[in-house]
Amino acid sequence: MVLGLPIGQHVQLIAKIDDDLVIRSYTPVSSDDDHGFVDFVIKAESPAEVTKGNMTPSSKVYFKNVHPKFPDGGKMTQYLESLKLGDTLTFRGPSGRIQYTGPGTFAVKKLRKDPPIIYKASKVNLIAGGVGITPILQLIRHAVKDSNDKTKMALLFANQTERDILLRDELEDVAKKFPGRFKFWYTLDKAEEGWQYSQGFINEDMIKEHLYPATSDTLTLMCGPPPMIKFACMPNLEKLGHDPDRCIAY
């Protein structure tokens, strides 16, 4: 049995928690080559990790009584963490406006009920913030394993601290195995001494130096916090001549 989820799409997980119906969207990082299971990447921080000094005050918090801004934590994350072998969970989907039909072809709906617009790209810029890396990794994994897919991809990945970089080993491994197909760059809000990549919010220089320039066959995909997309990504992409219609947020 396989999930059968189109690349670029996500599913919704549904659970009844404390008499509330809770629905959250997640992108699997496994594929239809994986039979009998599905993998999700879910970031969770426990109170013990905060006590040990392993988490900055601004890190995302998903458990109760860890951060004053999030007193209840994340309901779905805590529920998933509590599941035991043999428990069941309801899925709904597929959902999402973007579908990679490959090689280098994307079907994108401006609105959920709109007919898809087909975009062709030989170069794809990928901008991710935090857990927004999951749909990006789904695409990267699918594209590089297809020997007929020659699409080139460049990733700019923003996080708060070095410890927050999810899936780092896999991203760097893909870059080593496919140097002509995939490259990456990191930026951190708070970098320690000796950090070899960028520091600070995504800006014009980072995009110019580490992503592909604006051309008719370049497409930019973004996934991250809405303020990052609105205030850091889009204005700087437009400054560099990228067509807003070819800059698409998940």
C-alpha cells in the first residue's frame, strides 16, 4: 500500500482532542517508493530541553507550559507524540495549490478552485523557513531520483539557530551526490562564532548570491512563516527582477 500523494501536495491530519476537532496540514517526506508507511517531519521541544538550556527563548514550542506565548503548546503535535503502536489517525487529502508533474513542470492553482496554470522551469529557487523545509524536501527527493529530470535547484534555508536546521544531513548529502543539480545556503537569526553561512533575515544580497537569477525559465517556490514571505522574500525577489507570477508560496 502506498499513500499516492502527488508531489507538492499535503495531507490534513484530523484528531479529536479535549472535545475539539483539530485539523493540521503536514507534508510527507516519504514517497510512493515507500510501501506500507508514511514519514512526516514534526518538530517538538520538551520542557526538559528548555531546562537544559538547549532551546532559545524564541524557538518554536509545542509542549505545554514551556513558553508564556504558547501556554497550551501545539495540540496536534502533543497528540501525535502521545500515540502508541497500533493507534490510528485520520488523514484527509490531497490538498494544496502546487503539483510537480515533472520534469521541470509545475501545475499551480492561484486559488484552490481555479484551474491550474502550467509553469515550465529549468531552474528552481527554493526558499524555506524552519519547518517549511518539508514540502521543499519532498520536491528535492523526487526530482533528484529521476534520471530524466535535469531541473536545477537552489535552496536558501532560514532558521533561528544552527540547532534548528531540520534535515541538514540529508540536504548536504544531496548536494554532494548531485552537485550539478542541487545547491544550498543557510541563514540564521542568531549565529555563533565561526558560522560559515549567512546571518540575519533573508535579504537581496542572499538571494542574488545564492539563488538563480530571474529568467523566463526560472521559478521560485517558498514555504515558511507568512511575514518571511511577505516582507523578506517577495520584495527582494522583485527588486532583482523576478516575475511575481513565477514566485509561488506553498
